Amino acid sequence: MSKEEPETKGCESPSIYKCAYPAPYPEVRVARPNKEYAYLLLEDYAGMVSEMTAVSQYSYHHFVLENENREVADALSCIALVEMHHLEILAETIVMLGVDPRYRTVEKNKSERYWDGAFVFYGTAFCDRLTADVAGEWAAIANYRKHQRMIDDPYINRILERIILDELHHVEMFNHLIQKYCRPKLPKYNP
Ligand SMILES: [Fe+2]
Ligand SMILES: [Fe+2]
């Protein structure tokens, strides 16, 4: 590799640079195994509001909007790749904490609830879809913040902080697209 080319590793390929916050990802590690922490992260990984839902929802919106709006469809696939990277980071963390990263959450009574395609907001109208996408980002951020307060492990909290930076970046991207395509066009003032 020449000096001019950016160093790339794993999922951090140049194609997702524009949809990820421009900062490196911290090393994935944990202070010690902890199943309770893994169960909290399973909610971010494959719960109703989760990386698994985000990957599936943005991919679906990309598929159905491809012929309607190329710019939005491209942004959705680009953001979905970043969510897939988050999915990978969470899976690695959950394994290190001592739990199998199947696509499910574990309730307090240890019963399992597998990820469901019904968690996705499919929608029918273009702007409803973008509005649901940005709402999903805010909901994910709120869950990450809640779990940061419940997890006493500096390595995990650092990873979650980095993921939150990407989600805030996605909020900005979705807001820009909503402003561009979904703001009601007011009639021009003509005295
Ligand atoms: Fe994410
Ligand atoms: Fe996101």
C-alpha cells in the first residue's frame, strides 16, 4: 500500500467513511466477562430498537426507494453498512462478556425473544420512512445512554460513546434529507 492511500481495516472501508463520524473506533475489549452486561447489549444488538433492526430497515428502505430517489437510497445503504459495523462491534463485545450473540434478547426470567422482521418500520410514504429512520436513531442513542449508566466497564462505555457519535452523525444526515425533500413548500409571498 502506498503512503497516500488511507490505511483500511476490516469494515472501515472508504465507502462508509462519509456515513461514519470521522474518528477511529476504540479497540473492542471488556474489563471482565459479565453476562448481565451482555444481556443489556443484546437489546442494542437485536432488540426492537437495535442495530439488527436498523440494518434491516435501512436496507429495505434502500430497496424500495432506489427508483424513486437515488440520493436517499444511496445514503440509506451507506448508513446501513455503518450499522452493520456496529452490529459486529456489539457481537464481539457480547462474546467477550461470555454470551452467544444470537439475534435475540434475554428477559429477566431468562426467557429469550428472537429478533423479528415485524420490528422494522416498513412504511409506504417516502417522508414517513425518513421520519421513522431519524426517530430510530434518537431511540438508539437514548438506549445506549441508558446502558452506559448501567454498565460499569470503561472499555464498553468507550465503545458505546463511539457508536453514539455515528448515530448523531446519522441524525444529521437524515435531518438534511428531510429538510431537502419533506419540508412543506410554502407558497411564495406575492403582495
Ligand atoms: Fe448503529
Ligand atoms: Fe445510525
